[in-house]
Amino acid sequence: MFKTVIKAIGPCTLQPVEREPYEALVRAIAHQQVHGRAAEAILGRLLALHPGHAFPPPEAILAMAPEAMRGCGFSGSKVAAIRDIAEKAAGGLVPTRAGCARLEDAALIERLVAIRGVGRWTVEMLLIFTLGRPDVLPVDDFGVREGWKVAAGLEAQPKPKALAEIGAAWAPWRSIAAWYLWRAADAAKASRFKPQ
């Protein structure tokens, strides 16, 4: 089945964005439940308030009044989540990129889901798109499950547990599999991919 998907989609172009986990988590919170352009505009306003930094460090976020963050366009719950990320980064709970290299995927997930607003899916996205971990299958992700439905020619999406069992065969490259499943779901939406 994957042969058909790979042939239809082409070579994998998954390239992690090298940034600190703290920044990746703040950006993930900004993007939750809003359109990408709106999130980037909100982040742009936050960055504009900190011209001396490529991205405001945790201490700068903690020094901001919550009202100033609300003025950037963050909701009250996002302000609380971002402040918690900053607090946990300043305190060392959110490891640096170098610190992450010493931790297994499961340990990072367990550690980071303790942060307000950060769930397993958010950490899985960090593992794939920031840290470049090769063997992460986000089975709770709608697009990944939809991609398997399309690729396998199923009537309905598999349940997360079933996809985890199917995906065990894709180790140690489950992040690449997820990337292809996202592309298959996108292509099906655009009517560019039909299972055979």
C-alpha cells in the first residue's frame, strides 16, 4: 500500500525546523485552533514587542503583563499556557535541543505533557518537526488516520489503537510514514490520489 502512496506523492521532503523546544511549544500554542496566517500575525505582534531577540526568551515572556500578551491577540487560556511554558523552560523542565538529545521520545512526552495546554499530540509534533525524531506515529492525528483510510481504501478511519498496531511494522521510520499519510490525506482532499 505504501508503494502506491510513495509513487503518487514522490520523495519525502520532511525537514525539521531547528529551533529550541521552548520556542516550538510557544508557536504550537499560538497555532492551536486558529488559521495559520492568524497565528503568524499574533506571533508577529509578540516578536515586535521584543526587537532585541530572534524569539522572546522565557524571562521576557514572564516579565510581560498578561494584558500585553492579550493585546497581541492571544486568548486568556493561551496566555496562561504560554506563561506556563516560559516558566517551565526557565526552570529547566523544558529541555534545550541539546538536553532533548539525551531523552527518549517517551520520556519527553511524559515530561512535557505536564505543561498547561501541551498534550501528547503537541509533543509528537515537536518530536517530528523540531527534533527530527524518525520513529513517531501520532495515531491521534486526524490527518494521519485519514491518510491510512485513503491509502488502504477503507470506509472509515482506523481507531488510534488499531493504527498503532498496523504502524508497528513501519518502525523505525514511523515519522516518515506519518508524513506520507498526511500527504495522502491532502491529495485525496484535492482529488489527486486514489487508492488502487
